[in-house]
Amino acid sequence: MNGTSPGTTDGISGTLMGVLALVVLVIVAVLWGKLKDYGRAKAKQHVFARRDHRDGQQLVAEELHFTLAADPGRIRDVVLSSVRLAPQCPAVLADAYVLEASDSEVVVAYGSALSRRSFTASLRLSPAGATNGAGRVDAVWGIRTWTLSDGVTDGVSVMRRLREDVEAALRGLDPGLHRTVRRTR
């Protein structure tokens, strides 16, 4: 109380002090939530899902380049029949499926109608010239788009399986194919 008027106080009123305390409490709660999210993401990346984190970063950063003697249409047909893919986008459980296919590209996606699309990958085919009368094709397998959960790439085991299946299908066509791995990111 000051000496001039009875009932008034010096300084900040109780209402303003309550509003300031509420604002500070909200800011602390938001920062605490962000800190917990950051800690959970880092723990998942470096402790709980360390292998998937490392492999996911590698799988999205690399492209497999193949040079083989085969017709692009034949390559497409063999890949579509050899690689384990659902015939269409699954309704409930996520799986790998063909998004589009042509003589120049096969695009595969992983997801379902109920969940988001976790990644897309493609096998791009282009003529590489002729050798001893046989046409050669450059085939490039790579991950085009992907999603992350807590900083870890989604669908790493399926990416790995598709990569192995595509390479096995191409080796079945031309056992002497040339394979190169290139980092793109």
C-alpha cells in the first residue's frame, strides 16, 4: 500500500501477474514438449533404431546403376514378375506395389490406402548402345521420395528387399551385367 490512497497497491496488479504466470507456464510446457520430442528422436536414431537409421540414410543416398544386354520391355516384364509386389495399392496393410510401369520406367511405392505412402522408388531404363549386335540398356534403381518418423527413414526393410529383388531379377536376365553404386545425396 502506498500512503496516498487506501486500497491501492504499488507495482503489478494480481490479474496481470496471473496472466504473466500463465504465459510463462505455457512457454515452459511447449519447450518441454519440444525437448522430449528431440530426445526421443535422437534416442531412436542412435540407440533403438541405429541400424535402420544408418541403412535408411544409405539407401536413399545411393543409386544402383546396371548395364545389361536386354530389351527394355523384357526388363520391365521380368522385374514386374520377379519382384515381390502387390498388384495394386493395398487397402489396409502397407505393402510395396506398382505405381506405374512403362518401357522406360517402373515406379514402385510402399504404403496403403489407409496409411501414408512411406516411399517411392524407380527403375529407369535407357538405351546404352549396341555391343556385338545386342542392345545394351542402362538401368538405374533409386529411392525417389521417402518419409521419416523421429528422424529414421520409414520402410527400410522393404527398401532393402526391393533393392535385392531388383538386382536378382536383372542378374537373371544377364548374369554378366555391370553394377555400380553411386551416391546422389
